[in-house]
Amino acid sequence: MYMSTDEIRRAFLAFFESKGHQIVESSSLVPANDPTLLFTNAGMNQFKDCFLGSEKRNYTRATTAQRCVRAGGKHNDLENVGFTARHHTFFEMLGNFSFGDYFKQDAIKYAWEFLTERLELPADRLLVTVYETDDEAFEIWNKEMGIPADRIVRIGDNKGAPYASDNFWQMGDTGPCGPCTEIFYDHGEHIWGGRPGTPEEDGDRFIEIWNNVFMQFNRHADGTMEPLPKPSVDTGMGIERIAAIMQGVHSNYEIDIFQTLIKEAAKVIGYDDLSNQSLRVVADHIRSCSYLIVDGVMPSNEGRGYVLRRIIRRAVRHGNKLGAKGSYFYKLVGPLAEIMGTAGEELKKQQALVEKVLKIEEENFGRTLERGMAILNEALDNLEGTVLDGETVFKLYDTYGFPADLTNDVARERELTIDEDGFEKAMEEQRQRAREAGQFGTDYNAVIKVESETVFHGYDSTEAKASVVALFREGEEVDALSAGDDAILILDQTPFYAESGGQCGDAGIITVETGKFVVTDTHKIGNAIGHHGKLVEGVLSKADHAMAQVDETRRAAIILNHSATHLLHAALRQVLGEHVTQKGSLVKAENLRFDFSHLEAVKAEELRQVERIVNQQIRLNHTIETDLMDIDAAKEKGAMALFGEKYDDEVRVLSMGEFSTELCGGIHASSTGDIGLFKITSEGGIAAGIRRIEAVTGEAALDAIEAQQKAADKKLNEAASKAKQLEKEIQQLKDKLASQESASLINKVQEIAGTKVLVAQLDGAENKALRGMVDELKNQIGSGIIMLGNVSEGKVGLIAGVTKDLIGQVKAGELVNMVAQQVGGKGGGRPDMAQAGGTDAEALPNALASVEAWLTERL
């Protein structure tokens, strides 16, 4: 019976839904609040806290089709991808889970029923394995399911240590663990390979398709195995493997999804041979790259972003090997979104963003390849001997993304070789650094565990009566506290909001009859709420009756900032585009911080527009409404779910008019008008493709505006003062230049009737400087008459000066007016100094020439 991959996905989820399981959406590829994982690599990742007992949900059975990536850190399949039948960077894991509900019997029964009845796989093609000492599982398979004993293989500790077995699963060195039973499919005698547990087990005949893990024990750091009070089940079946079986093919790369992507890749590259392994690499890598970007990862040089960059460059390299010209990889996003069916809906929403990120990265890598080739050629030109050292090969690969085989091809053309062992050594050192960066050494038992649940009353109250149910000091549970103790206090109910969704935890006071506890922060601990702080006076004991009081002033400031983040988010999407999604936030009493996806710096005008829109929505004074509804109804209403957040089946939907609708469990103002005022204080990049805005509201926004105004006034005053000083210096320079100019003019003095006379034309001099120049010349000649004309910017400036001993014979005003009339102007002034202007610059030379005759008549 043929089934498409999408049909298998939907059939699996529907089957387990019919068995009382809650269908839970795939979680992000970026694990939420889990520092031990680089990427989500198994279906159980999002349920880890449920298995650890620190989180309780309103269901005990779940089923998922989980997106997974294995391409970095401990779980790294990258180097094998495209060259084997079943290695992928991206895959989907179908899973069913029991959290203390059913155990081995039902888990085995469900798996067998789905495979043999729903998928109609022949029972004689299936083989199972169990852990060597798990007689219970063996009996269920043999006696209840009717599997012959010769088709049940016991697998012991085959990896060199106790419990180190293909059939014993553990979360880490400590924590939940237990035996597992695996189901294998026999592809037939025509394919080489042996049964599990035989020397030929690595062949491709018997392929594992489903693993059922029975979490029975809690492993401690000393190696002891403690039985879990509520054993659980974690199963996983790779959808690509079961699709290959249902579609009658042997290799995962022959299933519908990969065949579509391989054909599309060949088309955009311009390559005809569909069997080429490079096309497999490209088809695999477009899946991991696209979904990593959808889940908020952007190419960078560290952490998750660096893994994404490596995968993109590996795909581009293989495209180039096939002759791809220009950017091609991003063109596969659309076909991928279509062929993924129900798993492609989120990709369709973010298709434009994914394409843009991939195109930019591919274009950047094109430039990197050119630089890498230049460095390689230089290294080969200067090579002493015939072998290019491994460090240079690794530098080309790691720094410039240059593939080692391409380096080897270029060297071979020159009858040279590369040091492959040296390159592999450098690669292994890099892998070791990546493994160490993975932080896989967490002791899951060295965490405070609280069995009780705290009822939260903080949505509509800031104080509540409560009872103390647990006390922790230095990580250890205690019965009582003394004055001065730093501790974590657990109440049966509380008005204190625990840090979540970016909103910081409340602070305040918890009082008992015998003491006073100051709360500085509040966090979730499983289903309980932990109040962090110090007992400042008296004593406090378990079971004490308490009064919990939140700091109302601080809370009020926090909720204004939190409501403002919702308006900011909606405004950013309106101004910048719907690719903008929240990537993180921090809401405190003092300010708010909002991280979002955007590939470039936000322009100043865009920031002003965002700020104006937010303040407009504040002035509209929308009522902030909160509705409780199931997750599907919330999505139908258009509510946005935020990156990395976990949501229960029933969610809180926060609406601000028609402007903003989001899922949010935080506390908010009653109306947008309460926010008062919103002011952005900074914008910048924090990672590739991630921007951060910091802002303030209310009184803090007024303070920020006043501070900006003071800073602007200060700069303005400083600029004015500096301008005045510059003007002064300029005038001094002009006076100095005028003095120098007058010194050169003194040589042009002539005598008329025994009187010293200076008539001269200047070009480009400052008209304002002419007066100083005349005074300087009068001082130099002692007794005489001066007439100067100047042309500056097409305008004529005239000035006449007469020493006082001669003003009885010649008046400066009459002289300057006589000249001015000839250049289209007029003027006048004192007998000893007069100025005028004119418009006819071409007439100035003749006008000045007439001075000699005019003076001769009067002297």
C-alpha cells in the first residue's frame, strides 16, 4: 500500500489521537530552556521536564511529528549526508509518549497495531530487539503479540560498559533511563546485511524503523539505578525510513520528498544526472537550512548560526561542483514548502525571509570562494616540496569555506598533493571544540525539585494569604529559616508573577507571624513558584501561614512596559514587514528590551514611524482584553505565538483593539492609555539577522525625552559657542589678510598735485574687510586720499578714505558717490570715510580711472 510522506504523518497522529493521545505541535529546532542541546534532535526533547517530573501538563499521553536536526555537537550526521541511504541533517521523528500513564504492554501493542493493521506491513518482514535482561518486554512480544522467539533478539551491553547498549537508552550520564525495544524491517535477502547483534548488522537488509524506550530508572552520578515511581514511554519512528518502506524503495533519498527536491535542484542548477550524490546533499540541506531559519537561527560565526552557515556553504559547494552559476539554493524553498504538506505551513508564512537569508549567504560565499582561490594559488606558488600542509587546507575550508577536495583538485593540476592526515587532525580538533561547547555534562538530579503546585492569583490581585509548603537554602530543602538566610520559599498560592515570557519576576514581601521575608525575584520551579530572597527578621518555618504582598509600584511599571512590547511588535511588523517576529524580550520596571528578526539596521525614519504608531495606539486607549481559549481557536483568531515559548492546550489570548493579538501569559495594563508615553532609546544588532530595541514608557519616557532635550540643548550651546569662536578667528584671519593686502597696495601710491593718492581695484576681497584695509593704508601714507573698488560674487563694493588734513579740499562721501554712480549704485558717509555699492562690475575699471581727473580739479 503506497502512502505519501504527508499521508503517513497524518495517519500516525490520527491513530494515536484515537488512542487518547494529545496531538502536540512540533517544537522549535532551538530547544527551549535547555543548555545541553545544540538543536532539537529527538521527539522527547520538548517533554524532557515531563519525564523528569518537574513539569505537569493537562495530558499524560502525547503524540508528535517532531522536526529534528543533527548537524553539530554530539549528534552530528553532516559528513555522511548524501553518501549513505539514511543519513540526514534534517529529519522528522514520529513519536508517542506516556508520562506515567501506560507502559510496556500498551506501547508495544500500539506500535504493532499501527505497523501491521494501519500500514498493513507484513508481520513476517518485522523483527524486534529487547534489552538482554528485559524479560517483561520479551514476554509481551512473544506471548501477547505472538512474535516467535527466533524473531526476538536480546541485545546486551555491546558498547563496553554496564548499560552501554543499543537497547538501553539514557538522557545523559544521569537522569531518566531504561531499556528499549526496537522494531526492524527486513528489506529482503537480495540486500546484504545481517540481523541485529550479528557481525553483519551494519548492512542495509534489516533497518530499524521504531524505537520504544521504557523509562524505568533514574540513574545517579554514582551509577546507582533508582526505579522511577511512574515509569514512562518515549518512542520514535523516523518518517523518512517508514516512507521508504511504504513507497517501495530502499533509500530515503528515493521517497517523494527527496525525489521532488532532487529534480528541482537539478533544474535550477542545470544538471541532468539525477543520480549524482551532490543533488542528494542539496536536497537534504535545503530542509535543515530552511527550518532552522524559520525557527530563528541566522548564519553567523558561532554556535547554532555557525552550524547553519556550514550547511549552507556545503550545499552551495555541491551546487558549484555541478556547474551552478550564481545563486541557486534559495530557489528551492518554495518547492520544499509545497512538498512538506502539513509540515510546510510555517515555512510558507516565512518563505520570503528564508529565501532572502539564503540568497545573501550564498552571495557572500561566492565572494569568499574567490578570496580562497587567490590564497590557494599563492600558497601553491610559494610551496617548497610537493605537499600542501594540512593547516593551510583547513584554513581554506574553515575560514573561506573552501572544500578540501577542490583544494586537492587544484593541487593535482600542478602535480602536487595535500596533507589529508593533517587536515583531518585539524578537523577533529574543531569537532572536539564543538562537542565541548555542547555542554552535555548536566546532572539532571542536581536541580531543585518540587512536587507541589503553586496556584497563581496575580492576574487580579497583588496580595494573598498562603501557606509555606517548602523552603530551600543553598539548594537543600530545610524545615525552617533564620534571620539573614538567603532562600527560596514555596507557597501553596501566590500573587507573585514568576519570570516567564520575557516579563521579570515580581518582588515584594512575605510575612509570617514570626518573621519577614523580602522577595527579590520569582521563578518557576516545575509547577511550583519559587520566591527568591532573604529572611530579614525573625524565623520562618514550613507550614507557617503567610501574607504575600507584591511591590505594587514596581509591578505597575513592569506591566506598562510589557503591554508596550505588544504594541511595539505589531508596529514593527506594520513598518518593516510581516517577517518580523519576536526572538526574545526582557520586561523590567525600568525599561523594556525587544529582540526581533530583521536582516538590516532599522533606519532612523522607520524608528520614528514605529514610535509614532505605538504612541498613536496608546492615545486611542484600547481596552486590553484577555480571553482563555484552546490553542486552535487562538490561532483562528489570528493570535501570534512567540518564538521558543511553550503553550498549554488552553492559552491566554491578549488583544489590544484590532491592532495586536498575541498569546501571552503575562500581566498587563487595563488599557493602552495607561502606558502614557512610549520612547525608543536605542536600536542595534545583537546577532546575524537579529535586532534589539530598548525603550521606556510613562514617567521614564518623559525623563528620556527631557534627557535628550538637555543633551540636544547642550550640543546646540556648544555648537553656538564654537561658531562664535570660529567667527572671531575668521575675522582675525580676514583682518590679517587685509593687512597683508594693504601692504602690497602701498606700492601703487601716486601723487596728484603733491598729494599722495591710491586708487586700486580688488577682486574677491571681503567687502566688510575694506574699512580695516583703508584705516591701515591711511596710517601707512600719513596724508593722502584712498579709493578702493572690489568685486565679490558679482557685486561691486566701494570705499573712500581721506586723511583729516585734506577733508577741506576733498570729501570722501562725494568721491565715493561719484564712482558709485558709474557702476549703477550710490553711497555716502563721513568726510574722512565713506562706502557705496554697485551692480555693474564691468564698469568698475573705467569708474576708478575717472578718479584721477576728478581729484586734479579739486587739489
